[in-house]
Amino acid sequence: MRKNDSAYTPVYTDDGGLLDIRVNLGGRELVMLGEAGKARELSILPDFASCSPAGRLPVLLGSGLGHALKELVAFLEREQGPDFHLAVLDKESSLLKLTGLRAAYAKYKNLVWVDEPDSTNALLLLGKWQLEHAGKAFLPVANPFYLRLDRPYYGRLRDALAASASYDFWSRADYPKFKDAKPRILLITSKYFLIGEMEAACKRMGLSYSLLTVPDQKIGLTEFLEQLLSALVTFRPDFALTINHLGVDREGVLQNFLAKVKLPLASWFVDNPHLILYHYHNLVSPWTAVFTWDADNLSSLRKMGFEHVFYLPLGTDHTRFVPQDAGSLRKISQEWPAWPADVSFVGNSMLLKVQKRLEQIQPSAFMLENFHKTAAGFAASNERSVRDYLRQEAPEQYRAFLELGVMERQLGYEAGLTWEATLQYRLSCVRQTLPFKPLIVGDPGWFELLPRRDGKPEGWRYFHELTYYTDLPLFYPLSKINFNCTSKQMKGAVNQRIFDVPAAGAFIITDWREQIEKLFEPGKEVVCFHSPEEVPDLIRHYLEHPAEREKIIKAAHKRVMAQHRYENRLTELIAVMRKTFGPASFAR
């Protein structure tokens, strides 16, 4: 509850000393000390001989008139010297102005004042302070007056701090990892699509796992850490697994906590890690292993300071993307008569994405004038980084890029230019399919890019965006040829469709990428084009030779089942985590 200064009435002694404070709380008057005076406040101090404060972190909830604070500081100075540690939790700024206590104790560098008005954030700050001091248990000392003043705030914090002192959490959390053949995995869950696949793969592999929900508006960081504490003591995981750093806070609380309890974290990036990790400056940890779906990111991630960086390509859920028999295909075709096609392409036009991003970052007129030309140059180059491309090939654009100032605008421009490069490249590829009247599945932006007459597609068909989980597994097998061209954010890696289409028993023609040859054998398990001009001949050939298509489908499906299921990816990730963080890794 917000209070005005007029709600507080100081009571002074005859010689001008502060004796007491009266508080008008919603028409009800409270007195800080009352007739008992100084003794009332001193009575809150614990029996130091029995509570061993040397091994604890005292937290005074409410500084009051300073009597208890004075005695507590004096005791800690005698026992621990001038470098003692004490936190004072007090958000009552108006009262502190009257008492002047914060200024009076400013000389004590290790006396921490926590005035955060949100109890969750206050607990978070205390948690960081605790981690800085070897994770010692809290010793809460609560002033009853402050509980009357704001019980939801001070009462909740008192209970939370007391709970942390009720058992030796740190020794219970420091248990040996990877001692069993099958690890126990703490899955940091969110609505991101890949977490469900990881959970399903754990079930199929017979692995023990526990779910930890990523903080959102309903679940704050404090509750998240409380769930983590509980999981460590009750589930005792060998490592935690997240996707795209979800759940890792920008302040480093989670990573510092995991380092303290020696719990390794595996973070698998399946999107551009550099557009995510710019939020996490100087938050690298030796207890974090970073996996990336694009091998081109390995060196740049290491330059960011990450010690453990590994390549882990995408995969597929073979229980979702499954071949359909003839009867099922007929039934799907009857239900969705627009789906069957000789050639189809599923993908976003990127048109609206580019427009919105440019509106957000407001680049200069010079950058806008050269935007399409610069994107075309980046698309044609072998350079993976927009920033490096601008510096090397477009110095004037690079200077304008730097003038954008804040990192968010620069990253927004990098993303927008990458999407524009993808748009131009994707459009050049899709146009090559037009002689075959393809079915284009995606956003309405395609109507702005492809031929149309009277607002309708001309020489091609359109279908709105499909859902990944329910539609695409049924859609892919209804196309004789699924056409694919990869985003320019991944010039060497392959995308999700390369695994999903053959898993569904369907045929795909895709653009060649350097990393594809480590995953499939071109010509036998996948058909690739090196330039858009090759597309018409390839499509024509495989439409006319269904037996060849079927042979490649079977070979690709066999490879997927043997090497590219999510079980394969999880097995590889576990092996790397065990080698990196298991007992043998610390025998060096």
C-alpha cells in the first residue's frame, strides 16, 4: 500500500530525540514501539548463542527505530569483524526518511539494503546476495510492526527466508552426477515446439525426467527457482535441458545458481543463437553446454566465451511424421481436396515480416534506399554474418548500421536484412516451379509476389498456413514433390523439412547446403539443386519417373529412422554431457 508522508507522525523526546512513530493505516493508528519502547524492538533479536549466525546470513525485516539494528551490527562486528554480512529488508521509504538509518549505516559496505517494493523481486535480490556468499542459509529477524504494516509483503518474505533455513539445502543438492547408466533429465519446459518432442523421446527411451516450467506472467522467477530447488532435492537430476536458452534469465541468477549446485545445463539452439544471446552479455558459465543446429555457429559461439560448444542438427518426431497407406491418403484427400499436388511449397513469404521489422527500427533514408540491393548482395555471398558482410563489402552501409545506436535496433536490422535476403532468394526459387502450377502454402504475402489476376493466383494455387503438428504430417505425402529452399539465416545448415518430409514417406527437392552431405547422401537419399535454374529440369524429371522418387523416399526414410530421430539427438546430447560433466571429466 502506497503511503504519504503525512501518514507518519514522529514522537520526539524532550531533547529532540526520536522516541516513536505513529502510523495512520487506513484510518487505524499503529504505534511502532508503544509503552514498551526500546525493549519491544530489542525483543525481536534471536538468541545468537543458539542460532550460530556465523554460518548464516542475517536478514532484518524492517529497520524500525534502529535499536535492534544497532545491537545486531554490534554483535556481528564483535564476532566477525568489520567485514560482516547483513541485509536489511525495508521498503518503507517515508519511515526511513524519518529515522535516517540508511544514511547512518552507509559506512558499512557489507550491509545490504533491499528496498524493492515487489516481494518477488526482493526475494530474487536476496537470492543473488545469498549466492555471492557461498549459499549460506538465511537467518531472518522480523520486526512484528512491519508484519502489521504490510503482512502480504513482509510475511511472505519472512516465511520464504525461514523455509530456506529449515534444512541444509546446499549439501543435499551437492550429489554426484551421471553415476547411473541412464541420466535423470530436468526439462525446462515452455510452449516452444521442441520441448514436447524431447519429453516424448525421454518416454520412449525410458529416461527419467522432470518438468520445470519457464517463468511467464503467471509463474514468476521466484516460483521458478522454488520449483528448481524442489526438483534438485527430490528428483536429483544429472543435468537440465532447455531450448534456445529459454528459462535462462538475463541477470544470470539461474546460471549462477546451477554453477553453485554443480548442475550442468544443456541449451540447444535451433534458431540463430546470436539474435538471442545478445541479451546475455558476460553470462557464460563453465557449467553450460551450448548445442547449435548450425555448425557455422561453432567458432562464433566460442568467441563469445562459451567453453563447451557442440554441433547438434535438427531431427524429427518419427511417431508424428509417419508414412500413410493408400487408404489413408485417399481419406485425407477427400477431407482436404485442395491438398494433393504435383509440386507444393510450404513457407512464409517474409514480406510482412520485413515490413514490420523496418517499421520498428526506422533505419535512415540511405539504408532504406540500399536495403534491397544490400540484401541481394548478402544472399549471394558466402558470409554468414550480416554485420561482417556490411563491414567487408558495404562500408558505407556499415557506418550507417553502427549509427543505429542501440543493440536492439542493430539486431533488428540484421534480422530484417536476413529476412529480405531470404525473401529474394525464396522468390527466385519458387518462380522456377510456376510452370508446374504449384500449390503455395503460407501467408498472404505471396499474393504480392507471385502472378495474380483479379486478386486470384494465376498459374499457381494458394492455401493458408498449416499447423506443424496436425496438418503437415498429413500434407507432405499428398505432394508428389515437396519443394524446399532454405532461409538465408542458415547458409550451411538444413531446416526442419529435410527430416520431416522423408519421415512422412514423402519426396523432397531442396537447395544444396554444405552440411546436408553429413546427414544424407545426395542423389540417393535427397535431391538437391545448386542454383534456381536447375529446378525446372529436376521437377520435370522426377514427375516423369515415379519409380526413382519411390526409391529415394525409401532410402531417405531408412536413413531418418536410423540416424535422425529425436532419440538419436538426445542420445548424442546425453553422451556429450556425460563426457563433459561426468565424474571422468573432473579426474583431470
